Amino acid sequence: VIISGANVGGAQTGISGIVAGTQTQTSGTVSFANSNYSDILATTIESRSGVVADNVRKNNALLTRLKEKGREKTFSGGSLILQELSFQANGTAMYYSGAETLDISPADVISAAQFPIKQAAVAVTLNGLEMLQNSSEEQIIDLMDARLDVAEASIENLITTGIYSDGTGTNGKQITGLQAMVTSSNTTGVVGGIDRATWTFWRNQKFSFASSLGASASASNIQTGFNTLYAATSRGSDVTDLILVDNAFWGFYMASLQNIQRFTSDSGMAKLGFVATKYMNADVVLDGGIGGNVPSHTAYFLNSKYVFFRPHANRNFVPIGDERMSTNQDAIVRLIGWAGNMTASGLQFQGILVE
């Protein structure tokens, strides 16, 4: 059992600082098998933390787009993440003539959605035997690199899959993802503290082939769905700029393009390495294939202007505390952590295409 840095029974046990390669504990002093590990482990994780954050974005088309559009915004504290939004027009706007009295009554037009802070962490663990077996500095670095590669990939996958979740996974500890914000059940549920049953502006748009066309999606009707949902999510220059599709809808869309030879190669996401093409001015990105995250027979039409990735300024894929050592194990542990959530300020501009 690895003891974490949390208080247990009202007192913190088994953890304290490291001085000159030893760790002082309440039960005495325990020497590391190789004192070099303390500094190398710490400095290696510190130097790689920014790389982890960058890789998470590169592995997820939505996070890549949010970074491009300046929609990745850190927050510095508080019990909740607040996302300001305009929920109605200012009713004092009016035409007038001459000295006519103007309406100067206060207008409540700004509110905020409230999102909980979600946390994630991954542990990098080395036991005493491994440290003895890899005692030279070169071997230490090789072992550390291998362990960090696995740890980083694991937390990257945890966050990127959470982006598509409904936020109920792991007893509600998962990120508030697209399945919570953009859903075919768009008239029910509370998102960010706002009830969609009451507030129509907080309902995303939807298109169902079964209910709207009385047919299953296919290459012959996929563009009807795209056209209808694109129009429904548009307001002037506020339009969908990213469409995320699963294998089935990607196949239908590509087949519809092949029939009329309308391929395009100027997708910004394609240039970044994603499997992508274009629809109108939006990038259509396949998030299917191996390990794809878009639910089967689903496409998300997203306006990234109103979606945000909100990591905490001090917990964005960075080391948590110092090395930890169990009181009854010959092993050291270092944690890499993240805290934050995904938020939105305009769900009416988002859409979902379903079978």
C-alpha cells in the first residue's frame, strides 16, 4: 500500500522531506537504495510536465481547437469554476424620438454557469530492487523515461476520454464532458447549475435521422443531417467550426463526398495530423478508429467560441508534492496531477447528430 499525502486519522503519516538522499519518517530514518534517484526523479518530472500538457492537446481534436482559439483558460482558486455567460438580451434597447424618456431600468443579462473542480493523478513508482539494478545515472534515466512514458500516456488518455464523458464516471469524479453538455436529451438535466428544462437558451441543438427523416443514416442522407444541424447551430457569423464524428458517420460522409468528388485538403486539423476533411468552414475530424471516443453513430457540431478547457493554474499536469515513501515498503512514489474541468458558455450553439 502506498501512503499518499492526505491526512489519515487527523495526522499526516509516513511522509516528510528528503535531505541528502534520505527520508526522515516518524518511525526513523530510511535510506534510499540509490540517493541519486531523489534529484533525478524530481527534475525529470518537472522538465516533462509541460510536455504532458501539450501531448494531451495534440491527442484530442477539441482541445487542440480550444488552444488555437484561446479557449484554454486557467483559474486560480475558488470552490467552483465559474463560466460567465449572457442569457438574454438587454430589454432597454429601444428606438426613440427627440426628448422621449429612455428606459434606464437595470437589466439582468449576465449570469454564470458553475462547474465543479475535477482532479486526476498518476503515480510513478520505483522500488528498491529496481534502484539497485539500475544504479548508474544512465540506467536511472532510462528507467525513469520508460516509467514516465507510461504514466504520461495514462493520464493523457484519462483526460482525453473524459472530454467525451457525461461526468458521472468514477462516482462523479470524471470531467464534465460532451455527453453531459451536448446530448439528444436536450430538454432535461442540469449542466453547470442551469436546468435545461427551464432555460431554453441552455439547450443544445439536435438532429435525429430516425425522427426527422424516418430512416437510418446513410451516404445518401448524411449531408441532409449535416446541412440541417449546421443551420440550427448558426447565428450570423457564430457557426460550427469543429465536427467530431465516429467511424460510421465518417464513412457515410466520405462516401457522400466521393460520389460528387468534393475532396478538400485544406483542413487545419488534417495539417496537425488528425484524420480530417472539411464541411463548409468546419473541420470534420474522425475520432473513431482505434480508441476513438465519439459514441457510435454520433457526430458533435461544436462552436469552440463557447467551450472552454479550464485547468487550475497550479495543477496542470505538474508534480504533486515531493517523493513519498511508504512506512512498510522499499519504494518511492512521485505523483503527476491535474485539476480543472471543461466548461461552456453557450450550449445553444452546439449540436449533436444521432441515428
